[in-house]
Amino acid sequence: MIKTNRISKIFRVHVKEPGLYGSVKSLFSRNWIEKNAVHDVTISIGEGEIVGLVGANGAGKTTLVKMLSGIISPSSGSATVLGYNPWDRHNDFRRQIALIMGQKAQLWWDLPAEDCFILLKEIYRIPENTYNENLAYLTETLNVKDQLNIQIRRLSLGERMKMELIAALLHDPRVVFLDEPTIGLDLTAQRSIRRFLLNYRQKNRPAMIVTSHYMEDIEQLCKRIIILRHGSVVYDGELSGVSRGFADHRIISVTFNDDNAAAGLKIPERLGTVMTSSQGIVEIKVRRESIAEAASFILKRKGVNDLTIKEEDIGNIIESIIRES
């Protein structure tokens, strides 16, 4: 459904020189550098998949989404979405996709949401029955029926984001791009939108690409993630495989009878490193090959009430991957 072959995008960036002299000089002669926003990315996403696109600021996430949705064209490579070349911007292609950007609005600020939806119905040529059914389902699921006749500018940020989702999904898109869909929202609104997206995906089975800096979005929505670093893919696979592939250690959490017993725990350097010790609970970072030996050593200590072994926090692992030079 979505396929790319070594797709790349290069931007020419003007290097600004400081001071008044630099500003005057740049009127006549400018220095430019070439920046690889996306470099040789090859991915494939099928129907019904929700794929998380993860990376630091400037890693190329939004640029890739804009190329796949046809907003910008690449410098090299090829891509097909639903069998179309996205940057040809064929109307049949645009009727089958949706792009939701948390930092940009598509609805008209001074109009009530319902009026905006009627305009979109005409733009996308949605049949009357389909429009009524989709609007009823979306407004009920997102619990915004009572806000349909309120001007967009008078809605809260969470309510506006829900209206943006409805506007993007009214025409039953087969591919949905979500760029930071929960940015700036409170926890309640974030959870509501995540639940909705999971239910919508189960019911309609579009291909979905989600970019987000909130790891909770990625963990709850996506089984597969693509990690971008400096415009290139450094990982494409199951979210659960990140720990196995990139973390060479696990965390042993030990609960003691009292703080004194916890404070007295000394771990040989070859087995692991104590990360935290507070209120009778000690967390120890242990290399994977030493887990059994370290657990056995700890269980022989006095005062041990409980011991659990867990993976390193997935967000910390992804952050370390992203920040590697």
C-alpha cells in the first residue's frame, strides 16, 4: 500500500552571517549548504498497519510524511502510495488519503465545525448517506456531538483536535498520516485520541503512519516502529525488538525488608551497577549474560522480600539510539 525505494530529499539552506555587515553582504552573495533531510529511505507499509515514525527534531520525520502525502517531491528515489506517485497529486489519490498535523489546522477558524464538515463533504464529493453515517459515528465515538455548532476558535485545544480528526476521516481514507496528533494536549485528551485511533483502525483498517515525541503514543498505538537518525532509517521492525537489538542489559528491581538492608547491598562490578536505592527498593543495571548469576547473588542476601527482572524503559533505549552520532 505504501512503498518507497531509496527516497531522498535534499534542501539548500542559506547560512546567515551575523551582524549588519553579514546582512548587507547576503543581499549580493549568499553562502548555501546542502542538508540531507531524508536519505535513501526504503520502507513498505501494508493495509491495517499502524507504524510509528520516531526520531529527534530534524531527523526527517515530517519531511518523509510530506513526501508520501504529496506536499513536496523528493530529490531522488521513488514511492508509491495506493499505486499512485504521491507528488503527482492526482485527485483520485488525494481523495483516499488524510494528513493530520498537530501543529497546523485545516478547519476554518470562524465557522462552526458542522459547517466546515459540510464544505469538506462537497470538496470530497462524499455521498449524503455515507457522510451522515460517518459523521454520526465519528462525533459519537469522540464525544463531541454537543460542540458541532460552536465556532472552532471557541473550542478547547482537545476539542479542536477531535474536530480535526473528524474532518480528516469523513471521506474514509485508506491511508492516514498523523504528524504529532497529541502535541500540546492534556493527558485526558491524549488518552481519548489514542483510544479512538485504535478503535478506528480496527473498524476501518487504513494504513497509518504516526510521528510523535510522546513515547506513550508510540507504545500504545504501534507494534512496528521506524527510527530515523539524520534522515536515514536505523531501525525498522517490531517495537518489542528494540530492547533485544539495542539494549545489552536488563534491570533487576529488589525489594528489601527495610532501608538498612537495601543500603547494605553491595554488587560486584562484574555483575552490575546500582542505579537507584530508595525506600527499601534497589534497582540494578545488569548485562544480559549476567542476569542469572546476579539474581542468584542477590537472593542470597538477607532481607530480600521480592525480586523482579524487567527490560530497560523503551523510551530510554530509543532516545539513546536517536542521539548516537
